[in-house]
Amino acid sequence: MSPKGHTAVTGVHPAAHVVAPAGSAIAVGSFALGEDEWFDVHRHSAHQLAWAPRGVLAVRAAGRTWVLPSTVALWIPAGVPHATGATCAALMRSLYFWPDRCPFAWETPQVMAVSGLLRELIGHLSQEDLDTGARQRAEDVLLDQLRPVSVTTVRAPMPTDPRARRVAEALRADPADGRTLAQWGALVGASGRTLARAFAEGTGMSYGRWRAQLRLEAAMPLLAAGATVSSVARRVGYGSPSAFVAAFRRGVGVAPGAYFAPR
């Protein structure tokens, strides 16, 4: 859908309501997503900031997955292929930044903290009746609020070896399965050492690191939906909440409470 009075943003869902009066540097698109509803892989002609004031978004890009509660948003550079979905019913609010008028040159996706001020500015710019001066001032302040935060993404790629892939698929179905590589090997017809090598070569990480990433990937939507740390720890295979919190901090960079707490 073409923003009003401006160059079209390719890849925008046709059901999106886009506000971008002539002369604006930022377009704001709003539309609803149902639980587990996904937009297939696409790309935009403008930079995008994907955010959900209600619900939880997930974005897949560059072999990584970001789970985004309302406390964080994801900067997606123009031209980067990505898929966007919701882990629960969500209102998605995307900002589109015209590259020729954007002061930032981030070439890879970046996580942004969403402060109370940034939240209000996004809502302010979604209004269609702002005069040109008010919109320009709000856009300037919003751009000043965009700062990447140091959290890492969850990444658990599937191995290419068919035996290792069988193990990976079983663990995706039940992340709490605690069988050793030797026990998995007896099931799929390979030694534990062979499986360890297959995971390292096919995913770029050790089996232990891969399993920890998989468990975090499974935990993120549960935490975002409001499940307690102790219940999530049990569901994804940790013996205690403290062990899970330590793994979350190692994998993401902050504790679950800091990542999902309202700001």
C-alpha cells in the first residue's frame, strides 16, 4: 500500500493502514496479527522499525529469530529479507524510514529499547491530522530516541546431517528431553562423537551450545505470554529457575525480568 503523498513502501501488507503525509520522513503502518499469523519472507524499500504496543512479535532474518515484547523493537534495514509474525494476538505498528532522509546507516538488524517517550511519539505520529511543523518536530525527537541495545539474538539453526537433524527435530518437539548424545546416537544410528561433529559442522556451534539456544528459543514465547520463570525453566529442561536465568543471561545478555519487564 502506498503511503499517502509519498513513495510507496514495497512489501507492506495491503491491509495495513499507513500514515505518511507529503514531506514526512517517517511513515507509520498499523495492522493486527492473529496468534501464529505470519507474513512470508519479504523486504522493504525503506528501513523498518517493527514494534507491537500489544502482544508479542517475532522476526526471522539473517538466520536469526528475535522475539519482541512491547519493551523492544527491531530495526530492519532496507532490502533485508525477513518474515514477521506474532506469538500471540498482537497489534503491529511499523515505522518506515526513507533511506535518503535517515541519519542512520545500520546495515544489520538492531534491537532498540522502547522507552515511554518513544512509545508516545509513535502513537503521536500515527495521527493523520498533525500539521507539518508538529510532525517534523516529533520525527526529529523520535530519531534522537533510537539507540541499539546490547542484547543478542536466539539462533538454533538445523543441522544438515540427516541423523543430527532427527535429533534436532525431536528436541524442537520437546526441549526438555535430557538424553545424551550417546543415547541419541543409539536411536539414530550414529556414535555420540559423530553426532557432536555433525552439530558442530552443520550449525557452527557445539551440541551443548545449540541445545541451550534451542531451549531459549522455546522459552521466549512462553515468557512473553506471561508464564513464570520457574514454569518455563521446567518446560524447557532446566533443573532450577536460577539455572535457567543464568542460561538466559548468557544467551541474551540480560535476565528475563529485564528483557520482558514493562518500561
